[in-house]
Amino acid sequence: MCGNCLLQETAFICPMECPKGLRNGPCGGSTPERCYVDKTRPCIWYEIFERSWKTKRQERLIEVLPPLDWLKAGTQTWGDVVKQVKIVGNKRFFRSLFYRNKERRKEVWESVFRPVRQPEWWNGDSLYHPPSNSKPVSLLEERLKNGEFVFTTEIIPPQHAGTDRLRKSIETVKPYVSAINFTDNSSSIARTASIICCKVASELGAEPVLQIPARDNNRYSLESKAIGANALGIRNILCITGDNPVIGPPPAGSMEIVDMDSVQMLWLLRKMRDEGKYLDGREIKQRPEFFLGAAASPFASKPEYQALREHKKVNAGAQFLQTNLVFESEGVERWLEQLYKRDILNKVYIIIGIAPLRSIKMANHLNNEIPGVFVPDKILRRMEKAGNSAQEEGITIALELIAEVRKMQGVNGIHLTTMGYEDVVERIIRESGINR
């Protein structure tokens, strides 16, 4: 028992059955078929979403739920409920069971259950919280606020102590992109830390995006890393769950649940920025400045499920969404439509992830092995038919996708993932015909 029961908010299905211990929704690899961490079981969050929609309780999933209070692990939440009933009043609570007025009954029940599920040190809700300061804090945010259609890219950090190749890659893409994202041990493979790469990029005059995965950070390291990055002048932070060690090389690292999921990371960093407080209540004398981002997965499951997941991240503090790789514009459009229905397209900047495929082998790997990525059969056939010209065909496909998604309402930019082939960034941006 975790001692932090939240069943009322999760359709009476325990979210702690998720191998990652995610308490605010699925990871980017959720599917109807199975959990990608443990393929012998279903994705528990997909089941929570299914039941929530069937019972019309899906909007209860929007509330940002707190991380575990580990001192309560092994205890029962009902003890806290009993204490709160006494505070509210036994008579008042039990009388409410017979109230015909649903709103009166809900008011009494919330007075009992909300303090239990939302302790004072967290106090989560289901509301949108705009940044307290409307002034841009980074070059990336400034360009997006000015209405510029941006290009960003990704550089994979080196697996050694040298920085020559890293510096060369940064210099190669710097003139053509608004920001450079540095992954942090992606695919559960140890590399130079994202924060170090961001520092090198800043020294070279490039705009860095720091990636912080929940997989490798507890609440203390998250706070210290974010404050430290801010001291180095790094303002853009992408909060992600992180690839589970199951997809990395053996021997696998710890499979323990995460201390904080990506939604909780956003909530905490937003409060540090806007309220000047650490999680434990300490005041931050000089508040940090963050432009907060989150990952989005248009193809992981049903568009309405993914839209709710993204809605929750925006409410928690995400100012921009960077999607997983997409290879089909129709699916992006369906996902955007669901975001529009939730009235959040005007509250967040959306950057679509696109990768130029280099071979049919790469296409099959992304489709079969990378959670949340879907490569349509028509793209696979084109790559297979291309043969020795597969790399050129991959660039053509990327340019076609850029032309299609850039016209869609709510799309503010493209994130190019080249997987080590930074030389192609200039060509794709130039041939896209988008003026910068």
C-alpha cells in the first residue's frame, strides 16, 4: 500500500499498478494492447481512461495529483479520511449521504476527501495557471510570442569526455534553428549530461533546451538541477518521464517507480517560478525564470485520451509541447482537433517532431521498438521501394510532412530529430520554403 490512495480520481483503478508509478496519466508509450515496460500486462492508465470515459468521469482526471508522501507508505488512507470526517463533523458527513441535492452532497464530500488527496504542501487543482510574468524569459519564448514559425533540433550528447564533435554539431545547426534540445540519457544509455551540453551551447551563442527526465531525478535533484540551470542562464526546460531501462542495453538499471511524474515536475517548477517556493515550503529569495515544455504523443492512443493528457500538462505549467516523431499528418490533425475542443490551443505553443528517415531499417525500428511512434504502411513501402535512395526519400517525406502540418491551426514550429546527422538540418529548413 502506498498510503496515498486516489481511487476516486482514477475511476477506482489504482494508478500504482503502473510500473513507472505514474499518478497523473500515461507515459508517451501507452497503447491499448499492453504496457511497454511489462508486456505481460495491459497499460493501467489506458484502462483508467477507458473506464473514465464509459462512466463519464473523464474530467476528474484533469486534477493534478501530488507525488507520494513516502512516510505514509505502508499505511491506509482511510485513517486520514476518518480524521477528516471528525473535523468536518460526523453528523454532517453522514447526513450528506441522504441529500437529494447533488451539489450540497458534493460540497460535503469534497470537504472530507480533498484535504486527504491534496495536502497543503501540494494543493493541486484542475485549473489553468498562466505564467505570472508575461515577459519572455528566453529567445525561444520571444520568437514564439512574436508569432514566428520556429525550427528547433536535437543533438545527441557524446558518449565520451570530449566536446569537439558536440561543438561542431552545435555550430552546424546554430544559424538555422531557434533552439537546440539536448537529450538526457535517452533510450536509457548514459551520455554527457544535458545540462553540460546546454552550457557548451550557451558559450557558443546557441539557445539550449534542457531536458530533465523523471526517470533519473527525485524531487530534490529536480529542484536543485532547475535552480542550477537557471544560474547558468538556461531558461528552456523540457520535462519528460524518460525512457524506461527496459528499452536500454543490459544490464538494466533500476526499474523502481519514479518519484515525480512529468505533470508533477511541471507543477513544481511553475510554483518555484511564480510563487517562489520549494516543495517543502521554503521561500526562494531570487525566483528562477523558466520557459517550461512537455512532451506530447499524438499517436500513443486515442486522440481524445492524448488530448486530455496534454490538457493536464498545460494546466500544470507547460508553455510549449514538443511531440514525438510523427509520420502522418491526418493523425496530427485529429489530435489538434481534440486539443481545440479542450480550448487549450491558445494557451500553449506546439512544436511537431519530424525525423528524416535514412533507411527502411530505421523506419521499422521506430515503428516497432519506440513507444508512441507510428510509421504508416505507405511510408514503410516508400522507404523499402527507394532502395539505395532511401535517405533522399526520407528527406522528401520530411519536407512533405512539414508542408502539411505547418498549415494546421495551433502548430507553431517543427522539431527536427536527425539522430546524429546534423548536416541535413540546413537543407530541410531551406527547402521547406519557410522564411526565418
